[in-house]
Amino acid sequence: MFLTVTANPSVDRTVEVPRLARGELHRASAVHVHPGGKGINVARALVRNGIDARAVLPAGGPEGDHLISLLNSYEIDVVRVPASGPVRTNISVIEPDATVTKLNEAGARLSAAEIAALSDAVLGNLSDVSWVVLAGSLPPGVDAGFYAELIRSVDGHAEVVVDTSGPALLAAVKAGPALVKPNLEELEEAVGRSLANVREVVDAARELRGLGARAVLASLGSEGAVLVDADGAWHAEADAVARSSVGAGDALLAGFLAGGGYGPKALESGVAWGAAAVSLPGSTMPGPIEVGAAEVRLHAELELERGVGAGA
């Protein structure tokens, strides 16, 4: 069983338009509505591929009821933590060339009691869990050390992976998680410099390992992903006809965990899932058919000299 924690969940609306122009009226060619937040997306990807997942999340207001109703259409074991504030709505506008413009709300502030209830819900649902996924931004009211505290509390009960950014990522790294999954921009922010090629990504990932993370899975958008752990470094990539990159990094993480959560075989699995997600509309998570169609190319460390583009 995989348990995901989404401290700042959302209802995600993805709007497809022929062209986006500031100040103009746009008529959508398609609209997709999905339960959102990184941890929720990971859980959705896992259950789509027949793997058990439990999602812990705070949800308040009519918007929270809407989110739970959307989640009820998936085979996810949902643990709802009551909250007074409404669940946020995130909007992604996608053009035909897969360019994404995102409008993300901050999320409602959590009280001290709600934060404690969220932690208790995680710790009270670990008996059958092998991995805990701490994913996404933290809402107002939640300290940047929240994930780090959970890592220490979960230690000895399950392996922990963290997918977040900024101060929360650095605090989590120092708490010694089994895995962190930054994208390129988040990794650059963490090490304080731009990264122009895969070799520099590997070096930056090793810096995070030096701070405490046992392994680093860095997603590089259309350039695939890099894995660095105690045994070495690898880069994997796959071609995909891009329709939407929303949630692709979450699918990559889900695929990595489904592939065993360790080593180059897991990296290949993750990149296959991520490439499959890119070919689907909105934040749709791929199933076995889409994942099976992806052809992944794996490179060992001596081959890692390629340039990289924007992170996913």
C-alpha cells in the first residue's frame, strides 16, 4: 500500500484553447475537471494501474465536498481531514502546442488543530503502508518544516518520498528521506544556480544527497529524468506526442514507485509513466495500455553530457 499526503489539494480545471492572447475572449475547445494536488495525482496514477493507494488530505467547504465526490470515482482509499477553509481551484490553459499557462490559488489557511489532525491521520494509517508520499505545496498556516517533521515521525514505519519546493524541500532533505523528486527549476533553486546539462543535474543531485536525501529523482520535462543514488547516476528519456504536461511529473513519481522505488529499472518505469501522461488530456493519469506504448532509452553515468530544458 502507498499512502500519499496532499496538504494543499485542489480541484483542477484544464481548459484547451486554439490560442491564448492576453485581454481577448477565448472559447474553450475542451474542458477537463480532475481531483488535483501532487499526492492525489500520484494516488490516481497508481490505482489506474491496479496498485493500492490511500490518500490523506484536508478538505473543507462545498469545494471540499466536490473534491471528495470526484475522488469517489477512483478506487482510492480516501482519508478526509475536516477543514474549515475551502479547497482551492487551479486552472490550466493549454494551447495546441502543449504550452501550459497555470493559475494556481494559494489554498485556505489551516489552523494549528487542523495541521495536527492531518499529521495524526497520516500516523494513524501506516499499518499496511510501505511508502509515504509527501507531495505538493504547503498551504498558508503550515510551517516549512511540516514535511521534515512527518519524515522523522514516519521513520521506521515506511519509506518516505518528498516532492515539494523551496524551504520545505530543503528542510525535508535534511530530515533524511529515502527519495526526493524535484523538477529542474526546483533543483536549481535548491542548489542556488542554473543547471545547463545532465552532468550538472547529477552534481546538484549529489549535493542534495550530501544534505541527507538517500536518492534524488530529478524530472527534466521533455528530457526525461535523472536518478542519483548510492550506486550511481542514470538518465532516462522517452519520446511523446505532447498534449498536456499537467501532472506528468506526478505520473513519473508514481511509475518510479510502482517499479520498485529504487535503481535504473524504477527510473525506466517512471519515465514511461511520465511520457504516457504527457500524451493525455488535462491531468489524466495513464493506464497500462498508455504506459506500455512508451519506449524508454536509458543512459549510464558516462553518457550524461546532454543539455536540458525546462523542468516538469
